[in-house]
Amino acid sequence: MYDGIVQELIDEFGKLPGIGAKSAQRITFFVLQTQHYDPARLSQLLATVRERVKFCESCGNVSEQTRCTICTDPRRDQSLICVVEEPKDIVAIERTRQYRGLYHVLGGAISPIDGIGPDDLSIAQLMQRVGSNTVSEVIIATDPNTEGEATAAYLTRMLTAIAIPVSRLASGLPVGGDLEYADEVTLGRAFEGRRKIP
Amino acid sequence: MYDGIVQELIDEFGKLPGIGAKSAQRITFFVLQTQHYDPARLSQLLATVRERVKFCESCGNVSEQTRCTICTDPRRDQSLICVVEEPKDIVAIERTRQYRGLYHVLGGAISPIDGIGPDDLSIAQLMQRVGSNTVSEVIIATDPNTEGEATAAYLTRMLTAIAIPVSRLASGLPVGGDLEYADEVTLGRAFEGRRKIP
């Protein structure tokens, strides 16, 4: 235990995800002792970030405006909607530079164990979007785990009922990976989804 | 890349030691989206910590007063000084509850590669302390690595020259460890420092 404020700062850093007691202590001493580091910037950002960051009223992405930079970009294909769980998934997909449509952030996945049902996610907003716009395809990009798959199945049912074409990201072996280390479910999916070599 | 302030906050978290790009993103979304978490406390602490935290003018430990709680504690043995590299080493030693003397924080270890020589550490202050007080023993508790050993050797030479008894923390097998996983240097030290069973 340290005196007063030093311990308080260690405790506050320890509340952040992935930062244990040792890391919190290391970060605190870094903040205290590093000449070229200025903690004022982080302090200011933390003080204002919640007021300044809104969520796009159209897709739910993080944004400093009422609509995000993707939704307001006229070069994006307005007829494609890719459904993701969290805003950080959008960044991951954008890095591939392969997708030029719009997004829809659900805010999580269906998980009865955690008490999260369809009504806790922005599924009604998604149905409204596909209902009032000309949408040629909805690509479901929820996580390839139990909750993500359940959410994908639920969305597929809802969307096919109103005749919207739906697709799901492919599951299979990660590129650069090693076949012998792939788990059996992934390997099974890779077989199911095999493609004919042209 | 995110819009404006979100990316700025990710970048600021990424400047802290041990926090990579992925962790910085995860922490930022935690700060943005977690209802029961209030970033104001961390913001305030970061804004004031450098002004409020001083370093004890006697031993160099962190302190909110001019002298730390250990140096001003009358129950501590004033004739013992344990020399450590950093204030966090004091916390580690205090947790053992075995040592009841005072400390001296060097502020690092001698490391020619990093351009840190004896004059960059508080060695002159240590020599002044042992010169002007009745010191029965100086216990050197620098890290058991190259820099720590070099520093210990340097301090031993300085202190024995003025006839101050010096000791060094024992090196050997960690308690609860496994002999076959010990590196050869540690195992060699354990042999050198072996004790006769009474």
C-alpha cells in the first residue's frame, strides 16, 4: 500500500479492463516519473469523452456528429448493410478495405445467460432501416461464437421473413494458421464451406 | 481509425507502458460504454497527481509530505538502511513484514548502455546519510540482474571504504519453485549460498 493519492491512482487504473494490480502500479509510476509524458492530455480526454462522443443515430457507430462518417459518405453503397456487435468490429472490417457498404451496430449479441434478449439490441432499428430503404443484402458479421451464432440465426429468420437477402461471413481456417492447431469445429466448418478450385 | 476524440483516447492509453493497440481500444470502449464506471475520478487524479506527490527528501520514497511515513515512523530502526532501485521495491519489501529499518531509493541502477552512471542516482545522498547518522548496516536490495549487481558492487566499494557494514539480499531458488526449471545462474547461486542444516 502506498500513501494516499498514489494508491488511489493505482486503484483507478486497476478498474480498467485487462489491467491487474502489477500493471496498475507500473503505469502509475510511469505517470509519476516519466519526464517526457504529460498526463494532462489523458486527463482532459477522460473528462470530456462521454459528452463529446455520440452514437450515430442511423447505424449506432461512434461519432462526434449525429450521423457517422460512414453513413454520411456518398461513395458508400447504400444498399448493403453489414450487421456487427460492436463499433470496434467496424474498424476491423474497414481495415480489410473490401467492404464499401453501410453498417449496423447491434450493441452486443443475444445471450440468455447474461439476460440479453433481442429487445436489448438495436434489432427493431435494423428492421426499420431495411424496411424504409432499398437494401439488396444484409451481411451478418456477428462473432463466430455461441451468442453470435444465435443472434445470426435470429436475424436470418426475421430478415428472410420480409424477403431480404441475408449472408453470413465465412467460417474456416485462419489465413497463415496451421491446420494441425485448428479446433475441430473450425476444421469442420472449413470442410462444409470448401470451394471448388476453378 | 476512429473519428476524432475516440482515436485520441485510444492513442493516449496506448502511450502507457504495457498497453498495446488492442488493449487501448478495449479500455476506451469500456470508458465510453460502461454505465457504472465514472472516468471523472481517473481524470481528476491524473490532473493533480504530479503536483501532489512529492518524493521524500530523506529517502526518495513517494510521499505527500516532505518526509515519507516510513522515515517519520519512530518505531522504525533508524540504524538500518535498505537500498532499493525504485519506490515500488519498498512496497514489495514492506509486504514481507520482516524489515523494520529505513530505506534509500536510488532512482534506478548503474547502466552504461542507457547512459546511467553513479551521478545519475542518489548515491551522494546515501553517502551523506550514512556519514551523518549512526548506521549499523546497509542492506543492498537492488535487482538481481546485471545493472543491479553492478550497482551493488559499486555501493559495496564506496561503503566498505568508510567502514560501514554492507549486506546483499540472498540469491537462490524461489520458494515454491521447481528445481528443474531454475536457470543455471540461479542454481549456481543457490549452491554458493547453501546453508548447513543445524
